Amino acid sequence: MRNLPQSKIDTLPKTNDFVVKFANVNGSGSASANNMFAKAIFRMGIPVSPHNIFPSNIQGLPTWYEVRISEDNYLGRREGVDLMVAMNEQTIKADIDAVLPGGFVLYDSSKQLSNNLIRNDLHYLPIPLKDICLKEFDKPAQRQLFKNIVYVGALSALLDIDFKILTDMVSDQFQGKEKLISPNIHSLELGYQYASETFKCPLPLKLKKSNKNKDKILMDGNTAIGLGCVYGGATIASWYPLTPSTSVVDAFAKYCKRLRIEAGSGKNKFSIVQAEDELAAIGMVIGASWNGARAFTATSGPGVSLMQEFLGLAYFSEVPAVLFNIQRTGPSTGMPTRTQQGDLLSCAYASHGDTKHILLLPSTPKECFEFAADSFDIAERLQTPVIILSDLELGMNEQICDPLEWDDKRCYDRGKVLNEEELEKIESYGRYQDLDGDGIPYRTYPGTHASKGSYFTRGSSHDANAGYTEDGDIYAEVMDRIALKFKTAVKYLPEPEAPDIKKNSLGAIFFGTTTSAIQEVLDSLAKKGISLDTMRLKAFPFHDSVSEFIDNHDFIYVIEQNRDAQLKSLLKIECNANEEKMISILSYNGVLIAAKQIETEILASLDQAEKTGDARA
Amino acid sequence: MSYIKKPKFQHPDLQVNDIGLTRRDYEGTLTTLCGGCGHDSISAAIIQAAADMSLAPHKVAKISGIGCSSKIPSYFLSKSHGFNSVHGRMPSVATGANIANKDLHYVGVSGDGDSASIGLGQFCHIVRRRINMLYIVANNGTYGLTKGQLSATADLGSKTKSGEESLYDNIDMATLAIELGATFVARSFSGDKQQLIPLIQAGLTHKGFAFIDVVSPCVTFNNTEQSSHGYKNTWETYVSLSKVDFVPMKEEITTSYDPGHGKTITLHDGSVIHLHKTGLNYDPSDKNNALKHINQHKDNGEIATGLLYINQSASDLHEIQATVDKPFNLLNNHDLCPGNEVLAGINQQFR
């Protein structure tokens, strides 16, 4: 092996605060090895956030796994890479270019690195991964797969990962498949041994056990949603496969098979139907919900586009429905495997005519679980669709969060549904009568009473007794009552989170995965003497406190991950917010927004304001 | 819409059925369809069928799509819940409803535009999923509500009132249903109540997906001498492959059928369909034979009607998916929520 030049830049020692990025070829088995790396750090008690950046492809295209390690608990994305595990020849030039000066490159030295890949400000960690595996393993598949495990073993020595944690994880993962345990552990050892004999270990980048993850779990949002649907009493899932929502139904299926089998009979207390398209998926949800069962579908932007007509039917005929939209980058097919918050407006007002929908905006896996379970109560209480807007970043990446909890005293809120005895007592029944003045009428399930409570559900205009009408005044009365229902809705929705408002002149409003960057921005700005009040939105229609927050600040940064400032538009429409005082910070390149961008744009706007006397840059 | 309220007057001597209801109890609102519309005869046949077999109206759910056909659930069984959904999507709504509560009878009513064009995909998939229901297509070969465009079931060469000629081959919903695995497939004519009523009763009782394609002429837009779905053409060309009687399970079977004069099929609840022997000696349990007969008649310019195919051994979606006996909409917290202790264990797997 030829000697690589020594880096002219020394690396500043960094403990528990750096970024490791893995550049792989998809379909090469790297995902589970990379997950093992991130989870080992989690188990060392160190805050860690992995992000998958993967292609819409099954085999052969570039894929990355970016792991941020932050003792300060900054779990958003940080730009710049401290250590690149460069395993993909297609992208190696760009991958090496992305490493910060003084950083490290681990690569497979079975093949010589070409001269144009040598930067004199980096440290190179050559490991002959292919040669090691050729020598140690006989089967072609093993030779390929175990390269990944060997580099994890090497990283264990280089970064000082507790080796026992890794071997325990292998034993856990392959429980019952004992044959797989020893080659995996052997591979870890090969990497560990090679690195400790060849390099000065640990590197100046290193890990030190911490206690930041006490009680915490590491889970992805889609798994949490699947579990939330089991806990929330969903019995029916109908869906059409669509990245990045597919793992929601996978998780629901997995936990139903474990938790929803009737004792004795072995029969299923759930039904999962893979529909012919998204129209049928939402149609089944509406049919099932109309008939009194809890049902949901999971999809992404293209699916929501197809569901528009049915969403309007459910809005106008007042049928509950639960829809999870795991947003991806649009428009059209867009970037199917990249993240975005681009469906806010299309979901808030989905369908033709005057429509509006309840949105829930989770930002952690724990909230995915809670909002999933709550969404069935809310949909049945309000008799209307509820759309939970997650995104690929939250749905498909593991995040550290508090453990999931369930209050065993909690009973499902099935909303205003009249049973047989209640129908028996009343003289007449009208499906759309507003008896309580809150805009929410009373439902009945088909088959409840022999002679009372039947009605005709329709998407055509109807009167308070569900009879067809083309009388414009009666139509308007129904539309006004539904508008009232949406005012009532706010009290059933989670309130925005605005921790200790200090009456600063500057405020920031955001939702969902944007939240992951905020604490880092606030801390960094505080060091520069700048403070911001923040408000994290959790639901739409907005709570009154949103308007108050906007009114009480001179300028509001509206931070979101789409091109057209959709949240700003929604605030303008729904809160009558003054556009002049809202400053957009937008990210729409398909990866999670980074703290640095937000901070830079805030500083630039303040700088501009100083020059012009106006905070609008 | 109807501007005339239906009178509530009821003749005191009106006959009551086994559950104490009269025929009036099975009616709906006044029809708003054109006078002479075939669809009204279908409503009347459903009313008669349900009343005669003493079906509890509230144990029926009526679901439809959009179009003239899809209006008719308003005109029968007003004590049943109804759902007039969106164009071409009745099958998915019916599927969801059926999964939610396996204990009701489901009657889906659709048209040829609704099921053979915009909703053809959903139609195919509800057949595949073997939803336990009766699915009726009121088939008039035309789009009535948008004033007479041709539909996909109009035969090649068929002409509407405006003179528009069908230039494309038609879709035969009955053969399609048989090929896709429907376990009860019939065709009838709105003008032949004697044939239609027992088929509706048998379809309602059959466990699995029952389909009836009912030729139902549109008197306003598609009843010309050149239209394949007009009264004249249908009367002249329809051939009954089998004459059917339906005997509900509760009724004492008083008529004795000589085995030499037909075939008796016992449905899963004990009800009986008797197929009278016709000159054709038709066997509806043979799928390939059914397809052959329908196509042969079509080649001769005839419409094959009657019970075309029946398979009693097949299961429905609930059986395929092994769902619990209790309807999903009756399951509560206790049945469905695993509780916090289980969740604590799940958390542990993510540490």
C-alpha cells in the first residue's frame, strides 16, 4: 500500500460531538450495519440522530446514512462531515469533498485510491475490507455483507465504541439464528483488530459514555404510528403501497399479529386490505367508519391527490376518517425518497368546494404514537376526516424520544352516537340537527334500531334530516353549521407549544420535523445576545393563541420545509396575520432543515434590519 | 328531487309478513326518475323480494355510486341506512362497511357508467375480495343523468335516441364477474319481475359476492329500436337459461320438485333455489359452461338471462381473513387496547 500524505491540518479533538456519514451502494446490506453503529452510540447514553438519504431504487444506486452525535442533544441535521465511510465508488469524489478540513476518510484500500481523491487537509483510514472478507469467508454473499460489519468493528476501535455493546446487539438481533451470530462477531473483531493494529486509536474524534438517554427509546415515526393505531382501537387498515408511508401499515400488521389475536379462537381482531389504489383505500376507510369501526389509511402526497374527491364526501356527509400522510418531496412524483413539508395547503383544504380538514402535526415518534391514537377520538368526536401530517424524515428515521405511555383508565371517545335505547326514547331523529349548538350532530350506526335512526348519507346537498335538497338557503345553513363545528374542533385539538414567552420582539413559528433544529438555533443566537420566542404548532385549525402570538411580536420567522411558504399562507388566511411582519425561512432540497441555515438567515435579516431599520430582509 | 310527499295512508287490511311488516314498510321515498324507467321496476322488485322473505329492513345497508341507478336506494327500504357515495366508488365503500360489520345484508346498486367505466377497477377488485353482498347493476347502456351519452355496456352498433352509434365492443359485466371469481352471477330484465324477484332473494341469501346484471331500459335516451338496451330489443332477444324459484329457509317447503324437472340448490342458511328444467338443460355450477353459453347467445344476437353461475363452496373476505365472530364495530377498549404494561415491554425493545 502506498503511503498517503499526512494531513496538514490537525484535527481538533471532538468528544461526543461530530458527524459520521456512510456512503454506500443500496442493496449491499449496509443498512443494518449502519443502524447497529447508531444504536450502539445510543446505548452508550450519547444523543445520536441517524438520517437515511436513500434512492428510489432497490439495488445499485448511491445511498447515505448520516449520523449526528451531540452531547448537547442537538438532534437536527448538521452540515459538514467529520468522518466519511466512503464505500461507494460512484460518489466517492463528492463524498470526500464533503468532509470538513481536518476530517477523516475511511475507505476500502483493497483498491488504490486515485490521486484526485487525495486531499492534503484530510486524514485517510485505509482498510482492505474486500481482501479481509475474501480471505475470511467462502460464500459470495458473506464476502459482500460482512464488509459492512468489518467497518463497524473498525469504527469501534477508532471512535472508542464499547465493543461489548456491539456483540450484545448481534446476539440480540440474531436470537434463534445462532449460525449468524459467530460470523457477525468475527467480522466485528476483524475490523476492530485491524484498526487498533494499524491506526492510533482512538482518533481525536471519540465517544465517551454518557447518561443522556436514560429511559429514552430509539424509534422511527412510522412504527410509532402503527402502534398508535393498535392502541387507538383501529381495526381496519386499507392502503396502497407508497414510499415513505408503507412502513406505517407494516408496523400495524406486525403489532396486530402479536396483540390482536383473539384468545381461544385464534381469530383476528383486525383486517388489512391492500387496495387497488388510493381512491379505494380511502373509500374503504369511509365505508368502515360510517359503519362504526375505526379505520385508517396511510399514504403520501400522490395518494392524497387521488383521495381528494372522497375527502370532500367525508367532510360534507360528516363521516370520520383517519389518514396518515407521510410527506415526501413533491410536486408530482418529485423525489419519492426525500423529505418535505409540502402538503400543508393541499391537505388543509383537500377537495373541491368549501372544504377544510383537521390536521395533526407530530414532531417526535412519541407524538406520532399519541396523535395516531388521538386521531380516532377526534375524527369520531367531530365526524370528519383527520389528516396526520408526518414526513419522510420523521417517518423513516430513528429518533430518540421519551418512552411511549398509555393511560389504562382511558376510554375511547366514540363521539355522539345514539344507541338502540337512546333512539327508543326520542321522538324523532334528524341526522344533521345541531341539538347542542356546537355544530356536531348525532350519528347512528346502520342496524341499530328496527324503526328509528335510519338516514341516507350523501355527498349531494341535504337538509338537517339528511333529505336531498336543492334549496340554497338550507344548503347554506348546513355549510354554516359545519363551519361552526370547525370552530368547536379547536378545543379537541392539541394546543401549540410556546414555552416561556419572554415578550421578545422576535418570534418563530414552525411545526413537525423543523423542530429538531430549533434548540440549537436558540442556544447559538443566545450566545450572540439574541433571543427569540417560539411557537410549535401541533394542529390545524389553529388555536386562538396562534393569532395572539403573532400579534404580540413585531416580527415572526415562519420556518418550514417547502418552497412556497405554505404555513405563512395558512397563517395569513386563517389568523388574518399581517404578511408584513412574517419572514419566511424555507428549506426544500429534500433533506431535513439544518440549524445553521436558520441561524444564518435570522442573522442576515437582523443585519439588514439594522441597516434599513426594518427586520424584513 | 321529489316535490310531492309520499302519502302515509295505509290500507288497514294490508297483508303482514312473518315479522309483522307490510309491503309499505319496505318502500322508500317517491321516485324522481322518468315515468317508465326500468330502474323503478328494480326498486319495486327489491321491495317485493325483501318483504316476501321477511328481511328486517334495518339489518340491510344500501350503498350506491352516482347516476340515475345510484339514486334508487332512496326509493326502497327507507328503514335501512343508505349511502350514496361518489361516482364509481361504491365497491370500496361497501367493502369498508362490510368489514366493519359482518352481520348486515349489503345491497350495492350501481349503473353501467358507474361500474363498467369510471368504477371498473373497483368493480373488479370487490369481486376478487369476495365481499358478502348483493351487487346490482341497473344496466341501460347509456348515461342518463348527463343526457344520453353511450356507455361501455352498449353493444357494438347500438344507437341512442340522438343517433350516436356505439363504435366499440361492449363490456359484459356478467362474464367479467364470472371470470373474476364471483360466486353468484345472474342476469335479468327489469321488465321480468317473475325472474328478477327470486334472483334478488337468492342473491341476498347467498354467502359471498352475488352479482345481478339487470337490463333496465332508459325510456328517455336509449329506448330506440336500434338500441341494444331498449325494451323492444330486450323483449325480443332475451333467453332465460333457467327459471328460478326461491324458498326462504323459514318457510315450510310445500312445493315438491320432481328431480326430473330441475335441480334444487340449498343455500348456506337452508334456503332453497329451485331451477326449473328448461329445454336448454343448463347447469349453472360449471363456470366454463356458463361463459360458453353466454357468449354463444351473444353471437346469436340474444341475451342470456337467469341464474348464470353459482358456486356454494367459496368463502367470503371475513373467512379468508379469519376475522373474529363479533362485528368490528362492536369491539371496545377492552377488546382492542393492549394496555400500558405491554407498551412498557415494547419500549424495552427500542432501547
